[in-house]
Amino acid sequence: MKIVITGAAGFIGSHLMSACLRHGHRVLGIDNFLTGKMSNIEAVLNEDPDNDSNFELLREDIRNLDVMKSACSGADLIFHEAAIGSVPWSIEDPMLVHSTNMTGFLNMLEAARSNGIKRIVYASSSAVFGDSSEIPAVEGHEGACLSPYASSKRAQEIYAQSYARCYGLEIIGLRYFNVFGVRQDPNGAYAAVIPRWAECMFHGKPCTIYGDGSATRDYCHVENVVHANLQAAKVDLSHRAEKALAFNIGCGNQTSLLELHAMMKSCFEEMFSMQVSAPIFAPVRQGDIAHSTADISLAKKILGFEPEISVQDGLQMLIGQEYFDIMGH
């Protein structure tokens, strides 16, 4: 099977690329390297000597429709992971987010339609729930979007419904909840909290908590997300009237920022006998929500999705893999 993965040089895309190659598929990875890293591609290719012969990299932008149509020729499936995935970045530069997340998404739908590719699995986001106070978040109970990023992801889901109804495509969106794991970028103003905090702890610096630390998230290890994508790629939708579906992908558990800090602190201190500094606190950032937890019952029922790696186990895996060699163990 030939599989196209957009954003293949990114954090989640590279893990998905690894899984597809392990399953013996041919993979075309597409990335413009705005946020993706060649080191992520190289890490996957180095996992197995056969990976290089089954992988092709296309350095291109998903906003180029003609190139996307040509690139997807002969493909059987598209995993669409490319996006500007940051709430603060979207508030700072909404036009970039629109062109990448909306025009780029439509281009991939058109590439699938013009090449007769029936199934697309794409990255949506828990951000679509916006200001909804319902905990846990349930599909069909979305609130008002709080950022251009959230709006772009909600719009993707609406376009997916239109393309499924008008053109017969099967389009599955996965609403990721706070994904973490190896190869997640710890640098930059828009870095996710876990890799950013891991770097701070490792270098003896205090972590910054926005708010009072009571905000909760559903942290989900990247291997759980890869499992969800693979399940979405093969689920039978022939008996369902609706061919565009969106599912929550998380672990279904709440972890506060204070709890997360304590868990990470414990990992570093137990693994490396380090002394971790107390956190410092800053005002809540614009666009951030107070609480976010996934109801994953629909993904369990239809996709057969079951998160296998807990937050605690995932943190131990991440910190061990990222820092074990550096510490000389």
C-alpha cells in the first residue's frame, strides 16, 4: 500500500511514518519544514535499514494544489498531519494559520478526489470544543471557538462533511488531546508544555505555569495517537450513512498542571537523582481553556481505540528515552 503522510517531519507525523514503514507500506512524506525537522525523518529511517528504500520525501508545501495532486497519484490512503498547531501562533498570525490549515486541508481533499483516494485520516484538535464547560468533552457538544487555530480545525470538520456527501470520500478526523512523546520540539515560544518543562528540569531551570496550576488537560502519549490513526485507516464505514466522522483521541483522564509538574519532577529525581526547582507562575495566556478531558467512548465503539500507555508511563518513557544517554547512563 502507498501511503501519503503530510507533516511527516513533524512530531506526530514522524511517529506515524515509523508505524507505516514497520507495517511494510510504502510512504511518501510531504513537509515544507516550517516546523518539521529533518532529524525526525532521519531518526525513523535509522530504525531499520529497509526503511530508506520504502520512503520518499517531498519537500513541498500543502498550499501548492498542483503539486499535491501530482504527489498523491497512485496513493491508497492519506494521513494529513500538516498544520500550524499552536493557539498563540494563530492569534499572532491568523492569515498563516488560515492558508495552511484551511487552504492546505482543502488541497489535500482535492488531491484525494482527483486521484480516486477514498480514505483520508486527518488531525483535528480538542480546541474545537472551545468554551464548552462540559467535562468530559463529548462529540457533538462543541462550544464557541476561542482562537483562529480552533476555528480552522472546526472548519476542517465541516468541509470534511461536505466532501464526503458531495464526492463520496471517507474522511475521519481525530481530535487530539495534548499529545506528548519523544521528538516533540521543546524550543520556541509555542512549544508544548511537557517537552518545554522537561528541558527546564533537565537544565535546572524553574518551569513556568500559566495560571494557578489548577487547569487540567488530557495528556496522551503519541503511541496512543498512532494506534488511533491506524484504526481509523482500516475501520469499515460501508454500513454508515455518514462518511465524515470526528473522534476524540485522548486517555479520558484529567491531569492538572500542578499534578503534571509533580509527576515530571518525580521522574527526573528518581531516574537521575536531580533536584528539580519549584515552578514559577504567570498570567493565563489568551485563548487557553481551563479544563479539557476527552470522552473517548465513541472512538472505542467505532474505531476500536484503546489507549495503552498512561500519562505516568508515557512520561517515564519520554524522560528515559530523551535524557538517559545524555546523563551517561
